[in-house]
Amino acid sequence: MNAVLLDAAAHVVPLVPVTAATLPAWLDLADPATRRWATANGFTGAAGTFCAVPGADGALSKVLVGMADAPDLYALAHLPQALPDGEYALAEGSVAVDPARAALGFALGAYQFTRYRAAKRAPSRLLLPAGVDGLALRALVGASSLVRDLVNTPTEHMGPADLASTASGIATAHGGKFQEWVGEDLLSANFPAIHAVGRASHRPPRLVQVTWGDPRHPQVAILGKGVCFDTGGLDIKPPDGMRHMKKDMGGAAHAIALAELVMANRLPVRLNLLVPAVENAISGNAYRPGEVVRTRAGFHVEIDNTDAEGRVVLCDALTFAAQQRAELILDFATLTGAARIALGPDLPALFANRDPLAAEILACGRDEQDPLWQLPLWQGYRPMLDSPIADFANAGPSRHAGAITAALYLERFVPPEIPWAHVDVYAWNDLDRPGRPKGGEAQGLRAFFRFLQRRFGA
């Protein structure tokens, strides 16, 4: 979708931002023809509307764009697929607009998933506003589109090997090092929990690693849950719960896209991207409820529910990240339905083992209009994962606080001296909205990239 952002154009139509409150004063200063046209078309300046104004020759001369009182990221997001095909530029209007944010929203609104069918139409294009860093903006748009494309792609074409291929491609593009452990190699390399979850699939499980950067720089580990399809295992999901489980690798999609942003912007960090990529399938050798799985950390985990598999694959990757001396660990996972019940589809649940770390990330989310919401690592709930035969279980009988208990499970695998943040993300839009089409979605991606920029410097 970066093709919608132009560095130059021979002819552009100005986009004039107005609000319902400021439109009357703007029209008082406009030429009579524009005033009559806007009035005749019933344009009120309401947010999410526009009025295409013709010139004396009948050609499009300008577009009045209605906005809310405080322009937000999606103020122009409805335009790329609604305006007549052509090239446009943000003009001065009666309401101040952040040009970089407006351009980002415009580009996000141009997204269409076209792997299996042609685009409904070519989106309109926007001239990059003066002073906006085109490279940085296009990197953000590309990262968001990457998450959407990966999540939207069905499992047949986005299995563990395909996720690995995507990670390998970004490593090659940016001078990183790619490595993976596949199938039985996971056992010999001591990743038994990843192997246990993925062993039932005809496509072998794997752990994908990309490293990049100067070894002298602070090491940042970025992890993503890569369950490419989740049947629920032997604790099988009902049909409505399984329908969109191609998206259960949404955490991996976020991790890969964030890693690419780090590399493309050459942040001064030593990057360690880790993606445990599996299918939670059903066959004769599927891992079973009541089984005890050994983890890389040496803990023995009783499998209370095979549908709580994401935390089982992540725990080996978290241990590995800590053993490689990460100075900061960030993980993304479509981990629990409980987070969605608590916060709905638009707010990823953020957990962190340090409140100042959470506060930094939340502030970046507010600044980027990419919100998250912190939930507590409430230690009083740890007994909910007690096991009578193992160190602890991967789930428990209570349906209370499911997102918190899942995060508490992961916390056991992160040494307390390492700052750690975990995001329970939905990675999906249930509804079509301007700039947020139904399907795969990047949530928290811009917030976390801004956090890394602020902490480590561009």
C-alpha cells in the first residue's frame, strides 16, 4: 500500500479539512460557487464525510473533508477507496491536521488483501505532505500491511515453514542471521515444549530465530506466538471458535513486523527475534490432557487443557531468550479469549514485570493512537495453576482471570532481573471500518516501535 504515498505528482486535487463547527466560517470566505455546491449537497463537515467540489470546467477542483474536532489517525482513512481515482494533497483548511498522522491513516485506509482475488478498485493516491519523513512513514505502513497479510493468509499457505520463510526473507533483506530448529531437532536442542505442541501436525514444528545488530548494543528479544492453526488439540474447539484460527499466529506476525521496523530503521540494539511456529493439530501422537511436558527451563508442566497451547510453545522461547542474555524481552501472542472478554477486540492487554516499563509503552500507545490497556500480574492467582503431580499446570479449572493466569504462567519463565512485557493481542478486526478493514490487524505495533525508538534512540 506504499504506492498510495507519492513523492511527486504533476497534478493534485487539494483535500481541505473542516469540522462541523468551522465549516460555516470557511464557507463565508469561499467563492460563491463552492459555497452553493457544498450547501446543495448537504455537506455539514461531519466526521467521515467529504464533498467533491467541481471547478468551472467541470473537473474536480477540491475536496472538503469532514473531521472530528480533534483529528485522529483515521480522519482520512475513508478516502482512498471512496474518492474518484486520482492524486490528492493535503491543503490548508479550517482545522489543523498532523500531516504525518493524516498520511498514515490515508495509507492504512488503502489496504486490500489481494492474494486470492483482485482489488475492488485502485485506491486514490496522496502526495506526501511537506516535511514528512517518507521513508519512516512507508516503513510503518509496510509493517502494518505485513501483519495484515500474514494473518489474513489461510494456514494452507501460512504454515510453520511459511512463517520461517518470511522471517528468513527479512533477515536477508537487512543483513541479519537466520537459524531454525525443525522437527526432532527441537528435542536434541532442548525445546521439548514446542515439539510437544506441534508434533501431531503433518508439517513439523520449528523454532525460528533471526539475530541482527552490533553485539555491543543492548540485546532486545522480540518473541511471537506462531500457532499457524489451532484446532484446540484433543480439547477440540467448537466450530465457531475454530473458524478464524488461521489468525493464531498473529503474535508472530507482530513480532516479525516489529523486528523488520527495528532493522529497517537501524535502531542501535542487538535484535533477537524468536518465533515458535507450530500447528496445534489432532492425530494419534497429539499431546494429551493430563500429560506432563518437560520444558527447556526444567519445569514439568501438567497439560490441563491442550487448547492452552500458546503459552506452552512460548515458554521454551522465553527461556532461550533469557539464556542468551536478553536485556529486554517483549512478546506478542493471541493468547486468551479472556482478554477479549475483558477488553474487547480493539484493546490489547499489556502485562509487564515493571510498572515503569508498562507506563512507557502505554504512553507511546497514546501518542501513536495505538492503544493498549494494562492488566496486573496478580500474584494471588498463581495457585489457580497448581498441579498435584507436576511443578504447575498450563491451565486450571477456574474460568476466572484467564488472561492474568496465562501471563502468570509465562512470567515463571522470565528471570525477574530482566524487564519483560507481554501483549495478549487479538490481531483482528471483526467489522469493516475506515482504515481498519475486517480481517487481520496490527495492534500495538506502532506503540512498541515508538517505545523502542525512545528507549534506544533512532
